[in-house]
Amino acid sequence: MNKMGRKVVFITLVMTILFSTLTMASVIGNTMNDKFYDARKDRSAPKMLAVIKAIEAIPNYDKDPMLLTVLADCYLEYADWGTTSNEKEEKLTKARSLAEAAIKLDPSNGRAYYIAGASIGRLAQYKGIVQSLFMLGDLDKYIDTAIKLLDENDEEGRLYKTFAYIASGMRYRDVPWPLYNYKKSEELFNKALQLTPDYPNIYLELGYLYLKTGDKDKAKEMFKKVTTSPANPKLVGTHNEAKKIAKDELDKLK
């Protein structure tokens, strides 16, 4: 074989190995993502911890934006419902740092932007008023970027864009700067509903919005929708918790 022939064979071999490596990384990433979705659907702390341990055992997982994103999502969810109150801040900080690492590797990663923003929003609850207000800039930046980047024509993109609209709606409903913009909040929640009408938890957030505006009848209507609507199949555990909360709110409004 001449020199040119050996060069072609070598390049072909390198490309084959590279393609195989990328394919294997994609398969692993998709597998971990599926396991994450299963753990979140059931709100199973043991399942979520198993996904966390599995990803962190993968060599060089911190060089893979997809694995970093899934791991960040695991910590975000686990902090929300799977751990003790004393550990929540630590897990949320971990979720934020992993999401930001994923963004550095892939600046077009809308899901990672959402996770970073959601983590900041929840971390703000553990800070003083002044410090939490200073965090709003980063929250807005990440959530607004997520909304711009996430593709609503893609199933996962649509779900996370819905989450981002909800997070932004809560921000305008609950944070005193810029002065409780309830109209903006309502617009954002309705955009979330347009994207994912089968996610009744949005009605829960609208119910809290209408309580703030003093429209108790509208709030009752929203809370009732939470209790009577079927769950989104990917978010059954989340919906079950929302139904309990909505029932409690309805009892208070009797």
C-alpha cells in the first residue's frame, strides 16, 4: 500500500473511532436522561439518587454537556422534593454550577439555562432580601435565554420552555421588584398553558396569582381545575402533590 493509501486508511480509522465514541456518548446520555425522567415522574428519591451516582461514576462526565445537564436536573429535582431542608441549599448550588458548566460547553443549551435560572430562583429563598434581589439579574438572564433557545416544536424543548414560562410568571408574581407585575405574570402563565395544556400545575400557579389580585372566585376555579384534570404523564408525582395543595387551598376558601 502506498503512502496515500495508508493515509486514507488512517483517516478512515480515526473517523470511525470518533463516530463510535460520539455514538456511545449519545446512547449513554439518552439512557441517563430516560432514567431521570422516570425518577421525576414518580418523584422517587432512591431512583434519582441512583441516576446521580451512575452519572458521577462515568469517566469524564464533566466534559459532556448532556450528562452535565441531566445531572444538574437531577440535583434540582432532588433538592425540591427528595432531600431534607438542611441539604436543599447545597443541592441547589450544585445544580446551578453543573448547569453553568454545561452552558460553557454548549451555549445553545436551553435546558441548562432553565436549570441554572430555576436553581437561582429557589436559592434566593435562602438568602436575605437584599442578597436575593441582587440574584434577580442572573435569574432573568438565564430564564429569558432559555425561553429564546428552547424549541417548542421538540417535545423536550416544549416542556422546558413551559417550565421557563412558569418560572418567569412566578418571578413577576412573587418578587417585589419590579413591583409585583401581576399582568405580566398572567401573560406568562397563559403562554405556558398554550404550550402544554395538559400540565394542570399551571392552574395552581394561576390560582395563587388570583389570590394575590383578590379574585377569589377565579382562584377557586383554577384550584378546582388542578384537582379535576388528569396528570401530565411525564409529571405524575408533581401533579399528585399539586392536587393536595389545591385541595388545601379550596378548603381555606370555603
